[in-house]
Amino acid sequence: MRAWSAPEVPELSARGPEVQLYDHQRDAIVPTEGQGRRSLYVCGITPYDATHMGHANTYVAFDLLHRAWLNAGYEVDYTQNVTDVDDPLLERADKVGIEWEALAERETELFRQDMEALRVVPPQHYIGAVESIPLVTSLIGELEEAGAIYKVDEDVYASVAVDEGFGDESRMSRSEMLELFGERGGDPERAGKKDPLDPLLWRAERPGEPSWPSPYGPGRPGWHIECTAIALEHLGAGFTVQAGGSDLVFPHHEMSGSHARSAGKDFAEIYTHGGMVAYDGHKMSKSRGNLVFVSALRNSEIDPMAIRLVLLGHHYRDDWEWTDAKLFDAVDQVAEWRKAVALGRGAPAAPVVETVLGALADDLDAPRAVKAVDAWVAATLGEGGLAETSDPLAGETISKLVDAALGIKL
Ligand SMILES: Nc1ncnc2c1ncn2[C@@H]1O[C@H](COS(=O)(=O)NC(=O)[C@@H](N)CS)[C@@H](O)[C@H]1O
Ligand SMILES: [Zn+2]
């Protein structure tokens, strides 16, 4: 599937430090490692209600990781999926009375435009669930060889008992797992399952639902196996980072890793998750409909760089609440940044470069990076810009820095 056009990422003269990142499984900030390259899988959208600020928060967060690795001198293999067939998408298509494929295509295109506007560097592999069905069915075959699948009626389930690492990623209690599994697309109460937590791998054809042929009969893929298959195919076992919002910790990322292990393959080295964005006092969610859309703001002439700056004002792992006031503050902030870099000379830029690259390499601490730029702007717009000690190339250095490291084009 086509991704979106890539923003130019300026090459910085200073090299960023090694990137450290929070790992959910170890509950610690750990070095990101690998031979010369880094590989990243960020779970993509289920294409309806795109692109709300919760989505944007997630993809901008891991764009900072992508950029931090580039600034540290690494090549980055980036894969993202599109869950372009799944229960919530079919339900929404039914509700609004359009073909589910048309809804998926329209919303994915809107998502691409929003990602371009927010200057998110695109994945090299942007892969739909539908186009991955052959990958999914062959991975189910590997689970079958491992004795890790069984049928209930015509539906195919994975047996989590086969995976002794099950639970290591989320570190949740069984009762927590059962509760979240039911809330997030699982069917713990279904009769005939070996374990209520066993997830669906292949959903047999139902009347009125799309289906594709498979060795397990006509049907469609389960949610978790889709990401396992796509990540293993395009990034390979033991890739560096599996990322998404914190509502994916369980069941989605637990199950995705479990399926890989049951097929005898390592999954991600690191699992990391972005916090939840709320609006009107509740997590922004399709079901509640309290959504702020990137495209709506763009259509009312809001500078996407101001939207991006609101997101960067929060640590990626924090939950926070979107407010219009935050947006208006960011509009002013971007204008100040532009004024300061336009002066050409300014307060010394080298220390800002070091602070910004260091902050982002430390578990993507964007708020600390933004504060350092704010301080430089204030000094430069004050008397700092004119003092003898001023740096004649500060404006150019800072605008390249905030572009490469923060994705903010001034
Ligand atoms: N309110 C929110 N705040 C922050 N992130 C959110 C919010 N709502 C959804 N997300 C994140 O946005 C991404 C896409 O969400 S989604 O459209 O529901 N799609 C999915 O979760 C699956 N297609 C992943 S394979 C996920 O990483 C999800 O965790
Ligand atoms: Zn996923």
C-alpha cells in the first residue's frame, strides 16, 4: 500500500547520542541496539475517524524516535500496518451505509494527508491487513505445526498455554487481562475455548461479512496475528521496537509477541507506548465521539506546525487533555520561533543543539527539548541576539535543528 511523501530531514553537523527508550516489558529505560540499523513497527490506524489527535499523538511520538535514530547516524527500517478489515470498521461502514472498502480507502487517504502535514517521516513498508492475508495464513500454518492452534466451530484460535512467555510484555494479572480482553475486541466468555484468553487467529465467514479463501476455510484474519505477520515479514524476528498507544499494551502487543514466540520466533526487543489523549474529560475515542480531527483544524487554516508543537509539549508516555487554549498558545510559540530564527544571528546555538539532541535521545523527552528552544528564542529576541557574544549563524543552526529533531519546519 502507498505510504505518504517524505519530508526532507536536514543532515545535522552534530551527531546525536545513542537513543535510550522505555521498555514496557522491563519497565525500564534501556539502550536501543542493533547492528548498524534500527527497526520500528508502529501499529497503524483502523481506517475510520482518522486522524484524531490521539492518532496524531502516537505517530508524532514515534516520529521523534525515527528522527533521533537518524540524527544518531542510523538507517531506520520503519513498517506500519493499516487494519483495513476488522469488526469495528465493518460496523462503522454498516452504520454510515457505505462499502467498507470505500470507507477504508477514504480514511487512509485522509490519514496520509494529515501525516504529510504533520511532517511525519513515512514507513518504507505501509501494509494493509487485506494484502497481508497470505502472510497471515502461512504464519497460522507455523503455529499449527507448533500445536498452538485449535478450532471452535469453524473459527481458529491460538492457545496461549503453548507460549511460556505469555504475560511477560504486559506484566498484568490474569483478572486484569480478562477484563481488558473483553473490552478490547476479545471473547473471553465464548464456550468451547481452552482458555478464555485465547485470541482469534482466523474468523470463519459469516453472512454479509467479507471473506477470503484459506487452508482453514473462507474467512478473515484476527487482529493480533496481522501485526505479527507484517512485522516478521518486513522487519524480521528480533526487530528493535514495537510501538503504539498504551491501549495496545494488552491484549494487542501481548498477543502479537505471543504468536511470534509460538512460531519459534523472537518478536520486538522493546515495547513502548504513547499516553492517551483526552478531550472533554474522557479519552478521545471513536466510540465516545469526543474527537478533535487534524484535518478539521487544517481546514480552518491552523498551521500543522502549531498542532505538532502542542503534541511535543507533553512527554510521549503521559496521558493528557487536548484544549483549544493549548493550540492557541502553540500558534504564538511557533510565530516567536520563526521571528527569532529570521534574525540570522542570535544567542549561542551550540549548547541548544546538544541539549535538544540529548533530551530526545533520553526516552524522547520532547518537553525538555522544546524548553531549550524557548529559552534560546527568548534570549535571542531579548538583547542576546545583538550582543558581541551572539552567534552569527544561530538562526540557521536552530531552524535546521528543530526541523531534523522535532519535525518543526520554521
Ligand atoms: N485517545 C488516544 N490517545 C492516544 N493514542 C490513541 C488514542 N486512540 C487511539 N490511539 C492510538 O492510535 C493508534 C491507532 O488506533 S486505531 O485507529 O484504533 N487502530 C488500532 O489500534 C489498530 N489498527 C492497531 S494494529 C493506536 O496506536 C492507538 O493506541
Ligand atoms: Zn497492531
